Amino acid sequence: MSNRTKMWCVICALGVFGVTAVAPGALIEDDFEADTSSNYTIVDDSNAASGDGTADSTSTFAFDYIAAGIPLAPNSTAGDTGGLLFTVNDSAGEADHIAAFNNTSITATNYRLQVDMYMRVEIGQSGSTEMAHVGVAGSSSDYISIFTPVVTNGHFISITGEGGSSSDYRHSVPSIAAVPSGDSSYLDPAQTTNASGTLYQSLFPSTDFPGSPGNVWTTLTIDVTPTTVTYSLDGTPIIQATTEVSSGLISLGYTDPFTSVGPHYVIYDNLSVTEISGAVPSPSSAAVFGLLGAVGCLLRRRSVG
């Protein structure tokens, strides 16, 4: 590809999605190289309002994922090794949930949450339809979950690592606990939540589970403004909802809504919450579809673990 063609791809992408300026200084910043568990409230089935009273999950701060054979996160630097590890439904064979709420309450009008995420899916093992959840404007009285049970707790996104659900990309708003497929907030051309959708396939065309971020790093951002909450993967918006609430706690979570037990997990790294200036534009589904080729020019090469 010529330099002129590459530049045209960049110009097209910036022209449709716009550029959001990031102000210096983060409200929250955690690279998980050290044990920062004292900065978080861990909520699971044992203590959550929607819990069943028994937890079968783990959280490990400063987990050495490099030693576990996972490649370096995209926003880490050489020599970094630590992340936040979650496992759920380790042995009991029942639905299980866990979330870490950072204890800093966000009150900014415009801000961005960014975090690297690696969903490990053991190929051929049972119980792989587990879901990573990341949210804003929440409360630590309950975990965050799209399924079993559905929980309303601020704005959050739910993602599967291997496309094993008909709802692989779902989100929640305070007024609708689980926004259904077909809603205009889903920016795939068909407004689908399934990993088979054109937008998701363009993001993850050649992973172990095409259309899903299983066994690769992806960077999730959540841009919050007075009017919109926009979820993006590797810089590409996939969901944009109307803002119903913006103040509250940010959260990182993991859920297994089914009874099957499998050796799967999620790792989060390089969490930041930063005030932003300016508004995030409102991409239409048609604009996203028309730009898939340009977005493909921008996608960086991922390492598969």
C-alpha cells in the first residue's frame, strides 16, 4: 500500500469519527504492575445485591501474565508483566460473577475510560461462553451482568471471547438492563449483537474465533459526554448509547452465566480514566459500514496467545 493510500485511509477515518482531544492528567491510572487491590472494592456472588451468597471466582492483582505465556499488552512497555486476572465458575458448575470497582468516584462531565483486555479461551474446553464486562457510572453494591441475572448498574458493555452467544456484544443502560439486538445503539450495519456481524468480523477477521477477541489483546475505550456513551474496540466505535447517568464508579468484571466449568479467564491491563475536551461525534450505522475498508487500514496487527 502506498503512503498516499495510507494517508487517505487516515483522513477518511478522522473525517467520519472525528478526533477527541485528551486533556493532560488522568483521574485514574493503573498499570497493575503492583498490588493495587486496596484501591478497589471487589464484588462477587458472596456480597453483591444480586448474588446467590456463594462465590466461585478469583481476582489476582499484579498477575504475571508474561510468565503465563500471554504477549505484552498493546499499551505496556517492555519489561512490564502485571495485569488484573479474573476467573469465574472455577469448580461449582453454576453461574458466577465478579467485578472490581475503583474507589474513585468520577464526576467529570466528559471523560474516557481506556483499558487493554485479553480474554483467554481454551480451545476445545467446555464453558467458554464467559463474558467480560466494563462499565462507568456504577455502584459497588452490585456486580455488572447482562445475563443470569441481568443487573442494571450504570452503563456497561458485555463481550464474549469466542462468539458462542447470540449476544456477543451487548450493553446496558439504567433504563434498559440489557439493550436488545436490533437497537440503533449497535453500530453494526444490521444492528446485530452477534459476532458474525460485518463490523465485528472486520475488527477480528483472523482470530481463533473470527468476530471475537478470544486469545488476543484488544483495547476498549468508553467515551462519556453529557449526551452519549460510546464504546470502541481498537479505535472503532461499535456501540453508542444516550447518556442517562455519568457520575459514579468505573468497573472491570467477568461473568459466566452458565453452569459449565472451563479453564478460561480475562486479564485487564493499563486502565486509565481521563478527562476529555470536546464531544464524541455520533457515527451512523451507514457511516460505520462505509468506512470498514478505511478502518481496516488502521487496525494494528495483533499477537495471538
